[in-house]
Amino acid sequence: MDTITLGDVTVTRVWEYYGPVDLTPEVFVPESPAQAWETHRSWLVPDFLDAETGIVNSAIQTWVLRSEGKTILVDTGVGNHKDRPYAPVWSRLNTDFLGNLARAGVRPEDVDIVINTHLHVDHVGWNTYLDGRTWVPTFPNATYLMAKADFDYWNPANEIKTLLGRGNQNVFEDSVAPVHEAGLTHLWEDGYQIDGNLRLDLAPGHTPGSSVLRLESGSDRALFVGDLMHSPIQIHEPDANSCFCEDPAEARATRRKLLGAAVDDNALVFPAHLGGHGAAEVVREGSKFAIRGWAPFAPYTEQA
């Protein structure tokens, strides 16, 4: 398991899944120009694009942060044994995620804070596990930080018509409600200061409560941006949304704002789903952005 240090914070990448997500670029990022994928093909393949099938490769991973004596998880993936009838690629998985977490030195009872950057199917799954016939919190001693805007938006009791629709079916019931009913959630609104190194702020567009985790420690800066982007092509094409953005105009504005902040602050950008080296250094390139360098995590293709 790869670990880097940013100021006084260590960041470890723990994977659940890496590989194809059964979507081609024109479906996954429909607003991205086809020419952009060809222009950048030399480095998109193989980490972010399968050369033979033309399918996008993606990672489901959790970032483990250790800061001021606490163990913090950023997003919890898909989870095991979960019924996802309208998201079959994530339905009834049986991965060794908890084993991978253990190999990173983390037992479930060691976790102090769980951050769900938003409440989509592939970001909250390991919030709970199946104990007999009951979904129970995986991290019993943790506080689960969720944006109230997303909690309300995805709560089926509110009957909100969402773009993702049935793609998020069962997710609130099996991965969100059980930890809330156990009294483990903190529903934050305008922002949340975790400690002297870490702060959560809203970054809406992909979902109403999508959030960014800001790391500032010593001279180091990082932004954990969730699904601000699913592919690094969206750094080069910042106006290109994925097909899953609830508010497309707001998602574009937020992406540009955060990429600009990353350039200005020399912050490493950690999207949720990038394979390869996982995080990128960003520079401006005209009215768009470009990748200056990568984090030193080993690519999944090298770990296999």
C-alpha cells in the first residue's frame, strides 16, 4: 500500500477495485471532444483507458489520512453483498477491501472519522457491512461526516427526482441510514473544520452536497475532490462533465474554480477514481488546465 507525506499528514491509498467500468469515453464523459482522447492517448493508455476495448478504466479506492493522531477515511467505495439492480457493475461484490485496509495498518475499530465526499453508490458502500441480515456500521467508533445537502437530496423519503435516478437505488437504505440511525453521523452544512490540517467545504454540481477536503499542512497543499472529475481528461477539458452530474452548469463552474485554486496554491489534486498515480499537479494552459506531474503512488498496473 503506497503512502506519501504532506506536511504532518500521511496519505495512504487503499484499493477496492481497478479496471473497466463498461463505459466508453463518449458515454462516460459525453461533453469531452473525441479529439482530446486521441491527443492524450499516449498517457491515457493503459491506466485510464483500455487500448483494445476503448472502455474507460477506473479505480474504486479509499484515501486513508492520519492527521493529529486520528485515522480518517475519505470515501468508502462500493461495499460487499449490496444489491444494485440498476448499477450491475457494483452489484453483490465480494472484494477483500477490509483485508487491504488491514494491510495498510487500519482495523475498522481504529477509524476515527469517515468522510463521504458525496452519497453516490461508489462512495458510501463500506460505511456498512452485512451482519446476518442486518446492515451495521463497519467503523463503529467513527464519526461519519456527510453534507446535509446530499443527505436530504438522496433520502428517498423526500421523493426528489434525481438525474441518477434508480442508479442509486438501495444506497441510502443500506449504506447511509444504518449509520445515521446508530447516531454516528454528523450532517454538516456550510463547512466543517476537522483539525488544524483538514477542512471540508461544499463543492456542488456533481451532487448538491459534493464536497472538497482541503489539506494545508506546513508548505504542502492538497485537494481531495471526489467526483469533480472521473478522468484526467477533465483537467485538460474542464467544461466536460461526466454523465452523472446532477447540475451540469454548477459542476463546470466548481471544477474550474477548484482547478484554479489548485494551481494558485500549488495543491496536489486527488480525484476519487483515478488509477495510475492517483493524484496530479496542475498548471494553467490557456483557458484550460494541464497536468504538470503526478503523485508518487505506484500505478495499479505495476502493483498487479
